[in-house]
Amino acid sequence: MAQTQTKSDDFYSRFYDQLLESQSWPGIYLFKFIVKEESQHLKTLKNYFNNLDPIFSEKSSSKNKFRSLSVKVKMDKPESVIHIYKKAADLEGIIIL
């Protein structure tokens, strides 16, 4: 288990560095998720963006098995982006892009 956690920490550390290099903070960030159509967590995921004035965009797959969710929102710092992704990773049926 500790080894898996280390890989996760390494991933988020690299991701943090990429976020710092890729844009200015605070700034607009585009989150992208794929949600299994039967997932009960779409509303929960959207609630993570409460009070952030998000712009949501949704599209169902051709066979209606999945739904893509894009969220454009102003984020204050890379840590805030990572915090939302970590919370989303705990939701069943959510794929983070």
C-alpha cells in the first residue's frame, strides 16, 4: 500500500510542476472527466465546484454508456486543482482525463 501511495505522490508532484509551468495563477483551468452513465456521482462531482462560478459542458457518448464532463473554472493555485482531482479519484465510475 505504501508503494502505491508513493507512486500517487510522485504523480501529483510532477502534475503540480506541470501546472506551475503551463499557465499563470490564478487562472482558468479546464477539468475533464468521463462519467459512467449509471454513476450516482455526477452531482457530487459537480458540487466540488460550488462557489467557483464554473461553466459545465456535458456530452453523452454515442451509445449513452458514458458522459463527458468538462468544467471551466478560475482556480487560485495548482494545489486547488490537485485537491479537486484527488477528491474525484475517490468517486466510483469517474475517469479523470
